[in-house]
Amino acid sequence: MSNQQTNNPMKKRMEDLIEICSDGLYEREEIVAISLLSTLSGQSIFLYGLPGTAKSLIARRLSKVFKEATHFEYLMQRFSTPEDVFGPVSIQELKQDNYIRKTEGYLPTADFAFLDEIWKSSPAILNTLLTIINERVYRNNGKDEKVPLKALVAASNETPPPNQGLEALYDRFVLRIIVNPMQKRENFEKLFDGGSVLFDINIPNKLQFSQDEWGQLSNEIEKVKTSNEVFAIINAIRVSLEDFNASNSEIAVYVSDRRWQKIALVLKTSALLCDRNEVIPVDTLILRHCLWTLEENREAINEIVENRVREFSCANTEELDSWELNHKDIENGVSETFYYTEDIYDTEEIAGKQCFSVTSPEIKKDQNYYYDDNKMNIRFYIPIEYLNTSESFKPLNENGTLETHLECNFNGKKSCEIKIDEKILKRGWESGYTNGSFVKWFDEKPPIKIKKGTQKNVDSRVKNIFVKDCNESLRILEKIILNTKSYVNKQRKINETPFVPMEKSELVLDGFKSFIGELENHRLNAEHLLEKVQSHAVSKK
């Protein structure tokens, strides 16, 4: 992204012009801004909305932005004729067999034109209009007359009807913006209780553009470059449009190569008017007003643009990744040094193996033994090495030999399933009868001597080393947070543009907001680790 500052005269000039042209027009600031941008980029704009929403007033006010500019406007209807728009035929010339129109005061001699209900006009008018928009010339009796048209603003409460041959003309309106009735209650009440809004406005001479300055502006626009981030966003949008079209053939969006070229001029103009020499991601949000074609696809296209912009607002995580690796080492060191990381079981050594002892439930000694003490408990030992495994094994007796009458299996858990020979269970432990078929007898868990998470005794010097490491880790993280916030504030300043509402321009920083939230969570964890180490008791010598 560009790191240029955005507090130079041109941007302030745009803000002042938009404020003046929007005076008394509640909820019309973005519409005025986009219309002004289209005018200064030399592109036509289509205002889509119901009658009575200030479309003609906006067009008339925009014409005041230029010094000594002429303005033409006309309400189209079914019976409109070329004379109404391009001027009447000269009777004097007609007598001499010359079919020449008197264009003075009509669209061919206007700097700005506003055509309301444009799609209700006749094909003769619209075809001629297409030539004027394309070539900026009007063919009058076979001769090309140069048209000074800076911008054409058209309006309608409908998009052009299909299959009427109007696609080419509609494509020339590079910017299309919806003009809704007033939404906010407080603004409606101001409108309701206020006086009528004046068509004429007073724009200070220093803010107006002369004909020469407008020409110079066109030359400067060509010098503006496009950032790699913008190329990435636009290519992602193109892919998304293909996916959208594949699933929505009836309302598919086609963007011609010519249209993309015109869109590039608009984006470069936006950058230049914000005192930048590079198009940056925030400018691509203007595409919300460039790509939709129908009311039915407008919201979907708007969502595509915003989502692709949001996706490319990613922070550089290299520093954080490095910090996480280092901090993870500290965390592991703290866990291993200050706490028992596993349960410590109460075992003893039997035949060279660490085992825990098990005392069985009562079992008969021998079914043929009829004395009162014909019951006994078996004491045997289970090697702890089989814990959490799924391998069957024989326990040991106190002499370290295998208890062949029993079979054990932890089944991948911490509780051991103990089986006994079926005949032994039935006839008695000392009966001597076996059949090699084992049945479940009971479950047994190894006794825990020290639970996982219990604090260890730690030397004060070891503790101080870890306190130092935790403080250093926290210091590095706080520096990353500070630098990230500083970068975001700087980018927010760069992203300020009069052509994109502030709440929309924040989409460019969505990724950074999430990143800062992640950093803050890391800081809480780092502070908690430091507190845990600091509060740990040290061993007494």
C-alpha cells in the first residue's frame, strides 16, 4: 500500500465541493461524491431511483463545479424527438437543401447534461447519444461537431428493458448508483420541517475547475499506477463474478474489457483526487457502483466486492509467528519445571518393573473346602508400563512370576480391565481347574501419588530466570501490538477518501482488527504466565 499522506489540497478541495453540493440534501453525500468523481473522470453516471429523490438537483449542482459551464437537462418521454435534445432543424439551411440542426443551447453544446427517464426515449435519440458518449462528437449534416460534454448524468426508476438494443448505451454508464428515499427518521423530520432546497449554490472560485485545469487533470490521471493489492482484489472479484454467473444465468453480470478500462480511469481519478499517485484497496470499494446491472443482482455484486476487499486486508504475521514459537518454548519450560505434567502413580518394583498392587474382590479358595474361611483376596501386581495401551498381558505375583489365571488390558485407557479364568472363578482359586477361557472380573485404576498439575519445588535462581524470560516475551509482544496499532492508524488516515463512506473504508482494515484482537489475547496469556511464575513458591534450603 502507498504510505503517502492524504492531507494535501486536492482531497480537501473535494471534501469542500461535496459538502457544498450536498447542502440540504440529506443522505445524499455518497451519491454527490460518486457523481462528482464520474464528472472529473470524464465518465457518465446512471442514477437509479424513484422520482423526487433529488437526482436532477444533484446534476444541476454538479455543473456549477466547472467555471463557465453550460448545463442541459431534459425529461425523456415516449414522444420525445431529436429536436428536443439536439436542437431544431434550421429552416434557412433547409431551404438550401442542408439538414442542419441549430444545436446552441442543446445537448451537443453543453458541458453537462442531465437526461431524466432516459430509457423512455426513442431509438433515434439514444443511438445518437451513444455516438456522443463514445466519440464526443455530434454528426450534423455529415460534419462532425466537437461536443464539450464533460459528463452525462442519466436517471430512471428502472434499468433498460431487455431485448431493446440498449445494452451498448447502458454499458457506457460506468458508474451506477441507487438513489433511495430518505431512510433516517431525523433526516426526514428535518426535510419535512425545513424549507425548499435551492437548485443554485455558490461555489467559491478557488474550488471550481477551469477548462484548462480539467484537461490537466486528465493528463495527470494517466500517470497514476495501480498497486499489486488492487490487482489481486480485482482478479478475485472477476473470479467471483464468474462463479456468480454460473449459478445465476438469468441475472448474470457481463463486464466488457472496455468497461474495465473505464473503471480503471475512475479508480485512478479517485486516487489522484486524494493526493495519491497509486490506486490502493480502499479505492476498489467504488466498484460497488460499477459492476451491477440489475436491481436483482445489485446486492449480490455489492457483497462480492466487499468480501474480496475484506479478504485482502491481512496483516503480516511473521513477527507474531516468531514470538509464538519463542513463547511456546517458555510455556513448555514453565510447565515442565514448575508443575508435574503427568500423574505420578504409587508403584513399587517387582521383577525389575514398576508396578501398582491390586487386591481382588473375595473369591472362593476351593469349592470342595467347606470351612468358614473358604474365601480369600488375591494380591497381584500390574506393570505401569501397560497404562494407556491396548495390549493384553499377565499380571505378576509378589515373587515376580506371571499370574496365569488372570489376564489384563487397559484398552487404551487409564483403567485396567481384569479377567479371570472361567473355571477358576467358578471352582475356586486353589482348585487347580482351568479351561483357558477368561471372563471379566473387575476394573482397577492405578493409585495416584501426585496429581498432574501439582506444583514442584523450584530453586529461586531457576524461578528468576523464567521471570526474566516472561518479562522479555511480554515486552516483545507489546512492541508488536504498538507497531500494529500505529500502522493501522496510519493506514486509516491514508484510506480516508471522500468517495467511500467511512464505515465502508473500514472494511480494508477488518483483517487488522482481528489481528489486533488476537494480539490482545496473546498479551493476556503472557501476563497470566508471568503472574503464575512470579507467584510460584520457591524451595527452602
